[in-house]
Amino acid sequence: MTTNQAPHESTEPHSPTGPAHAVARHRELFGTPPEGVWSAPGRANLIGEHTDYNDGFVMPLALPHATTVTGSRRADGLLRVHSRDIPGPTVEFVVDELAPRSAEGWAAYPAGVAWALREAGHAIGGADLYLESTVPTGAGLSSSAALEVSTALALNDLYELGLPPEVLARHAQRAENDFVGIPCGILDQMASACCTAEHVLHLDTRDLSRRQVPFDMAAEGLRLLVVDTQVKHALADGAYAERRAECEAGAAALDVPALRDIAHDQLDAALARLADPAVPPAVRRRVRHVVTENHRVERIVALLDAGRAREIGPVLTEGHASLRDDFEVSCPELDLAVSAATAAGALGARMTGGGFGGSAIVLVEADATDTTTKAVLAAFAERGHVPPRVFEAIPSAGARRLPLAG
Ligand code: ADP
Ligand code: MG
């Protein structure tokens, strides 16, 4: 055993079938062959957590797990969507009548993408879309962004819009923010749209400028593991909105447009300004997290550029402590994954994604994969937690069109 999940393997019903199966299913469902097939991955974030809504820096990698969509245009202005992974019938919309919050459930994500493109003035007509995904949902690995970005890419090609990936990512984010009603930042959609294999994406979320940083772990004798705790605590959504508000309060108290504008060497002075009794103590801690986290992104970029990938481990673990203690978005299961992995000799570990459940990442020497995985599983068993799913995070391709098989 290396990990307890093969890279492409996922629990039912999210098992892979491949484009050929999807093409056949599209034909069966909609009575017409698809014109194309597109794929957009889930992501893990190496470093830069809760920085994207502070105009800060992030560093995601695309996972081998992806959402595949087959699509064909319709002349009657209907959008029909079907997901293999959510039991239920095909969901139908009149494209002209799409409006924010008008749809419920999973179909709001693809419908929201069509709405966002039309809102931006793009001439999107009807379409039939069939979706399959191997991205675990609600595991902090961005199945929602994979769904949005694969849909955006399909509509972009079907209606020959010619939009670049960062613009599609913006429309996907708008779909999630304004149509579905979830106030996420741009990290997930940019990761899914713009990551490339064997690289991590160094992204400035203020202007979307970015660079692909080589991260070929196999060549370095390293592995990055994902530990999906399979828990999601109920307070996740409320706490996310609260953290955003606290960060905005911090920026306002410091007279800057966003916390990204506080450089690391200005942190002590900023914290001294926030010592005012009118500022809640939690705001100081949130500010400290965001400023140190942006700095951790820069430190990791410098280490990777210098060919010192092993040395990023302690920076990852430091990032976890900051999310746990200053940003307060971890939970016992994520803390356990990190402590068990590092105690077993991992180079570093941290929660990834929004927190309150979901996944952790663990950097290990390749030959320590086995012992680290076993140690994490044993620690979860000892506490009576649901066994986590552990798999390798191989930096994979971003969103793309696939050859039309079948
Ligand atoms: P995450 O993005 O971390 O996986 P979210 O809560 O943001 O978690 O998004 C999960 C939601 O996205 C699901 O509840 C569902 O509505 C939608 N979704 C994700 N994958 C699929 C899929 N394969 N088919 C249909 N809906 C999906
Ligand atoms: Mg999501």
C-alpha cells in the first residue's frame, strides 16, 4: 500500500468512466451526439489560505481529479443539465429567464455560469450538458469550481466566445457569488482554469498576474498527499462570512484597500495600531494570519525557485498553526491529520481549503508515504473518527478541451 486511494480513484458515485462513456451517455440522455468534451480539475492549495478575498497571493495546484462535461448547442434557448453524480432528473432552464437565486441545488452552478456569461453580454444560446466528476464534493478540493469552469469552457467553445481562462474564471466566480449566493474568492476558479501539470500556480489575486512555478515532486523524491477527513462542520459557511468581515474591518482600521497592502515588515506597526480597545482582539489575529500567510507564499516561491523544495515543509506546518490559532478555521480532525503526519516524520502538513473539515495536505519523502499514511489512519482510528481518504496530489493539467471519443 502506498496510499489508500489511487490518484484517480474516488468513492462511489464519483468513479471515473472516461470521455467515451460520457459521449455515449450524452447521446442517450439528449438524443444527439455531443459537439465536444471539456474537463476542469479540482485543486489543492499548497499555501496562501484565506488570502484571496484580501487581494493576496495564493499557490494552488490542479489535482488529477476533474469534472468532465459533454456539450451540444440547442436552438430553442433551453439549457438542460444532467449530472451522473447527483441522483435526479435532467434539470432544465430557459436561458433568457435565468436570474440570481432563481435555481436551487447543484444545477445552479452551471446555470449561474450561463447567466454570468450573458450578463457580460456574450451571446449564449441553449445547450445540453452532461457532467461526470471524480472530484470529491465538499472535501475542500473545489468540486464546485471544477463544475463551473468545465461548464464555462464548454459554453465558451460551443458559442465561439474566445475568452481567455482568467476571464472564464471570473465569470465562474460571479456565478458562484451572485447566482448561487456563495461569497467565495477567486482562488478555486483560477486554479481550475489556469494550473498546469508539474507546476504550482503563483497567483496575485489582485490583478490575476501569475507564474507557473515548477513543482515536479517525483523528480525531487517527494510526494504531496491529500488527507480528506470526510468531515464538514456546520459552522463553515457562517464562519467564512465572519472572517471576511473581520478582514475588511482590519483593512478599514489600517486605512488600506485590502490586507494585502500590509507588507510583512509593517506587521508589528499594524498590530500596534490595532491594539486600540475599539478593535476586537480577533481582528488583530486575522490580520496577523493574512500578512504572515502572504509572506509564506513568497517564502515558498523563493524556496521552490532555488530548488529547495524539501525546505517548504516547515513553512506549510507554520501556515497550519496560523490558520488554527490566528484565523481559527481548523477543526480537531484537520489538526489531528497534521499532528499525526508530522509526528510520523512528514516534512510538513497543513489544512487546505476553507477549513472546518475538508482536507489537509502532507509533504513527505517518497519512501515515507506508507508509514505516514498508516500513522494518520491509526490516529483517526484511535480517536474513533471516520477513516480519512489519503491519495497523492500530482500537479495536473488545468481546464482543457479533450479529444471527442466514441
Ligand atoms: P467543494 O467545492 O469544496 O467541493 P462546495 O460546497 O463548494 O464544495 O461545492 C459542492 C457542491 O457543488 C455540491 O453540493 C454540488 O451542488 C456541486 N457539485 C460538485 N460536483 C458536482 C457534480 N459532479 N455534479 C453535480 N453537482 C456537483
Ligand atoms: Mg467550492
